[in-house]
Amino acid sequence: MEFFMLILCFIASILITPLVKKLAIKYRITDQPDHRKVHKTLMPRLGGLAIYISFLVGLLIFRPEDPHMIYLVIGSLIIIATGMLDDIYDIAPKYKLLGQVTAAIVAISGGFDLEFINLPFGGELQFGYLSIPITILWIVGITNAINLIDGLDGLAAGVSSIALITVSFMAFLQGDMFVLTIAMIVLGSTLGFLVYNFYPAKIFMGDTGALFLGYMIALLSLLGFKNITFFSLIIPVIILGVPISDTFFAIIRRIIHNRPLMAPDKYHLHHRILNSGFSHRQTVLVIYGIAVMFSLAAVIFSMSTVWGSLLILLVLIFAIEIFVEIVGLVSKDYKPLLRIMEGRQAHRIQRRKRA
């Protein structure tokens, strides 16, 4: 049944995307090239509408029954409306944030909230009133993280698909059929759109698609891993390692350089890999590979003991920091670990010379 859901939504998305493309061209809902963007020609956006319509087709046919369903649909509708307004009218960031927070509050009203976690060495941590702001921060953060990596053809759709595959697999292992069903419907819709969005793209998903995918992944990961152990809470963070780390270091970068947190720049992960000499297609495939490694790490992490999980987490943090310093994700001069390693290497060489 799950495979049939995937195929049906995939076909629906393939059929609907060209119609949305014509609509975007007809009403001039297009993305203009500029100094920040990689594409050089006028591109139709609003492709996320095709993903959303295919998603609705899946819901109407398979009708997953769950108390969370109505809130998920209403919240996603608010997100889609927010994304479409931005794609059409280029609304101010504060209005986009308002739409995201409203959608997050709808989700919380439907039970998508993080109330407590079981601590790894015993005991329980209740969030109380903090559960609402923590949940809003999670939903809005992941929604924007997917939006921030939407800078190359097929990048956001591909990374989101990898995350959805991982969430689906783990939902299957846990026997969570609602999360599995929704994840497969969104996955099929996204993969069908990716046929037109992979390099060279014929249509962009725009904020309509990026915000929708971020919102859905945030809700599914929250629902799939809520109110369990501290380490289980880290699993969706690892699955979304690419967009989360890119967003985190973008914030660090802007703080260091005294720039507004919402100010755009050309120092995101895909920009830095492009500047390293990789082609557009190669850069996207490299980031896909990184996303797959994060997903595999999340699966292994979920099956490890507490100490094994700690070790995996430390290795991941170290690997991310080294990679960030190599590609210059914060700045060209930010290389604390690399300098320490180079200093130790130089010290060893001097000791050998003295010996």
C-alpha cells in the first residue's frame, strides 16, 4: 500500500507540475536572476503548488485517519498561502514569519507539541509552559532551514526527499502508520516535482514549496519522535543535518560580521562548494551525499546504546566542524581546529628534526 501511495503521488506530481508551470508563466510568477542567485535566466516559480496539490490528491484517495489530520491540513494550508504570497508579491520577512508562527500554533493546537523527554540515565524532563515556545521554535526553524538551502536546482527537493525517506523508514520500524503514510505521500509528490526541478531546472518550487516541505518534515519528525528519550529527540536533528547546520553557521557568520540575521549572502553550503570548483550538478550531488550520510548516521544512532550514541554524536560534531572550516562556511579565516591540527603537525616535524 505504501509503495502504491508513493507511485500515485509521484505520477500526480508529474502531471500537475507542467500545468503549474504554465500558470506561473502566464501570471508572471517568476524568479529574476540577480548577483546573489546562481541561475542566469528568468525561471517560473510556484512549483511548490504542484507538490501541495499532489499531496492533497494523496490525502483524498488514501484518507489517513488520525486526530492530528485536520490540524496538519489547516496548518499546511496557512504555510502554502504564506509561500504563495511571497512568491507572487515578495512580502516582507515579518509577514512570512507571522504565517509560519500561525501555522505552528495550529499544529500545537492539534497535539504537535513537545511536552517532555525521558532523560538517558533515568528521570523525566517536563517542559511545561516552555513546550509551546520550544515547539514553535522547532517548526519555524526547520521550515526556514529548508527554505535557506533552496539555492540550486533540485537541492531543497532532493535533500527533503532524503529526509522523508529516512523518516518513513524509521516510522515503519516503529509501526507508526500515520507518519509513514503522510511521509510517503509527501515523498511521492516531491519526487515527481524533482523530475522537472533537477539540474537544469524547468521550474522552481519557490517559497511555496520550500516552506511546505520544511513545515511537513518538522511536523512529521516531531510527531514521530516526541515525548521519548533525549537521544531520540536528536534523531530528527541528525536527519536534517544539512539544512540545520547550514542555517546554524549562517547565523554564526552574520553575528561575527555584524550583519542582520535575515540578510541574504552567498556563503551558504552550496555557494562554498560551488566556489571550490565543483559544477552545479556536482555540488547538488555532493550535498545529496552528505544528506545520505547524515540519514545513515541517524539510523545507526537510533539503534545504539547511550554511550554509542554519545560517541556518534561527538564524531558528527567534529566532522561537521572540520568540513565547515575547510569550505569556509563561517569565513575564510575561521579555522580554529585546522590551526590546532596544523600546529601539532608542525610541532611533531620540529621534534623529529631535533631528534
